[in-house]
Amino acid sequence: GLSYTWLFNNNTLYVQEDSRRFVSQETGNLYIAKVEPSDVGNYTCVVTNSKAQQSVRGPPTPLTLRSDGVMGEYEPKIEVRFPETTYAAKGSSVKLECFALGK
């Protein structure tokens, strides 16, 4: 019953309309592809428990751009967090998240 949303500078971030950003509903992580100057600001995660009808807001996390051009130590890799076993009823849909990370 948990869902995750992100705020950008205290405004809801509508990632469904933005092909560069994605929020994992499995982990709550926010992924941004090809960071741009307009992405600089504070990001805050909001976790909502629909059954308890409560939301909790995390602390803001600032995103800044480096001016030295250094990307860091991020080698390309595929990030997979599939459960060991996934069960599904015949005819139903299953969503598995897989991410390509790197430079």
C-alpha cells in the first residue's frame, strides 16, 4: 500500500510527463537521465500509505551541477532488483523494473 512521489523545490514533480525522470514504485528511488541545469534544486521524497491515509515527507536533498566536468566513478551497468520468485495469475500483467546506469 505504499506509493512514492517526489517534490522539486516544494512542487510536485510530474515524472509521467517527463521522459528523463522515473520514480521506482518498488524502491521509491528517483532516476534522472541526462541532468540539465534546470534540474538543480531541492528534491524531497513523499511516501504515502493509502491504507493508513498518511504521508511522510523526507528531508530535502539538494542537486547541484559540478563545474569541473568530472562525472565520478560511475561505470555503465544494468541495475536489476527482481524478486527471487514472481507470482502472477494467468492473464494478468507483471511489471519488472530494470535500469541502465552510467555515463
